[in-house]
Amino acid sequence: MLSIKNLHASIEGTPILKGINLEIKAGEIHAIMGPNGSGKSTLASVLAGREEYEVTDGEVTFKGKDLLDMNPEDRAREGVFLAFQYPVEIPGVSTTNFLRTAVNQVREYRGQEALDAVKFLSLMKEKMKLVEMDQKLMSRALNEGFSGGEKKRNEIFQMAMLEPTLSILDETDSGLDIDALKVVSNGVNQLKSKDNATIVVTHYQRLLDYIVPDYVHVLYKGRIVKSGAKELALDLEENGYDWIKADVDGAS
Ligand code: ADP
Ligand code: MG
Ligand code: MG
């Protein structure tokens, strides 16, 4: 589904990603871990097509198409979903209206008919149950005054509504208490299918008790320096990143 080869990216002339290689197949969950400042959010942002980042080398194909050649809107329509580390507030736009537009744009792109108000509301109710979302939030402006936990639930709710092929969750666990963490994880797990894939970016192992990854990758200094099965996350929890840093820094 997603193939990243030798990806290099810079921000304001500073190289951040320095040769990322990653293959993700449908049905898989990949966790990306690593110390702060390693480039995890940069990788997520580059995949979503945020414009501040300049790709300087390498290639990314998504479902056989050149992802880097697409603008962010087309990437979203193709099924790439990025849940931001800091979800934005959009004053004056209700969550419902925002989502109805987004969902219908995606449906149009996929050749499906637009949902009318009634059908849209029933889809919303079904998906809100998945994340135990308070219905009152839907009439408020998008994310405005939402608590940290409510924003995170809202992200997973949006993901449920849009049914992306590739979901990228960037530190969706930060700031969540254990109950919210379980709800969010449960939502992600229920949305998992053989046709979609998820990249979970997290600094801590905790989330991976609930969202069990097929593969764990450690990003450090802009490169994936170690990959393994889910046990790697436990190893990191126990031993930290120092042994990996020492390996990499010692070798360079
Ligand atoms: P992570 O998500 O792994 O903590 P980031 O991708 O956020 O790491 O950041 C990687 C590096 O890029 C860090 O050294 C950070 O300081 C730098 N960086 C991120 N955003 C900017 C920016 N807008 N301008 C300059 N440097 C940035
Ligand atoms: Mg960070
Ligand atoms: Mg980050």
C-alpha cells in the first residue's frame, strides 16, 4: 500500500529526514517510536503533504501512485488521514458541517453518491458510539473549547467517518487519561480491516498495550535505526533509547 524509499526532507533548509525506508501492507499496524526531535512528526507531515516541508530526495508511492506528486487534498481523497498531534480549532465551523463536507468530498472522489442530511446523521450516530462521543460536541465549532481528550476522540471519530485507507496517528495518546486512551484505542482497533493500514506515532509504549502493532520502528536522527515486532516496544520501555542512540552515535 505504502512504499517509502530513501526519503529525505528539510524544513527551512535544515535536513530532518535523512533516508527513510518503509514498506506498509494493507491490514498492518506500524508503530513509529523514537526520542523527541527524531523526525516522527516531520515524517507524518510529509506523508500528509504539509507544505512547510521540502522533500529533497527519495520517493513515496501509495496504492501504486506517486504520493509526493499529489496536493494534500488529493492525498486525503485517496484515503490518507493524518490525526495531528495538536488538533486545530476552527472557529465558526461546526464539527457536523465540517465533516459533512469532508465526507461528501471523499465520497464524490470515490464515485459514491453524496449523503443527504438524514443519512449523514445516522452515519454520525453510528460512528459516535464507536468513540463514546458526546453528541453535544457536534454542534459546537470544530475543536473549539474541546478538552484534550475530546479533541483526540474527535480525531478518531473523524477517522471513523472518513474510512481512510492509511491512517497516521501522531501522538494521539499524549494528554489522554487511561479511560480516554482505551476508548481511542478501541476505536482504532475496531476500524482495523484487511484493506486499511495504520501508522501509530508514539513516544511511549503505553498506547501499544491497547493498539497492538505488527511492526515497531525506531526513528532517530531522521532515520529508521531499528525495526522489530511488538516486543521491541517493551524492550524500549524497559531500557529506554540510550542503547540505540549509543549504537547509532558510536557507528557514525
Ligand atoms: P518528533 O516528532 O520526533 O519529536 P519532529 O519531527 O517534530 O520530531 O522534529 C524533528 C526536528 O525538526 C527537531 O529537531 C525539530 O526541532 C525540527 N523542526 C521541526 N519543526 C521545525 C520548524 N518549523 N523549523 C525548524 N525546525 C523544525
Ligand atoms: Mg516531538
Ligand atoms: Mg512529534
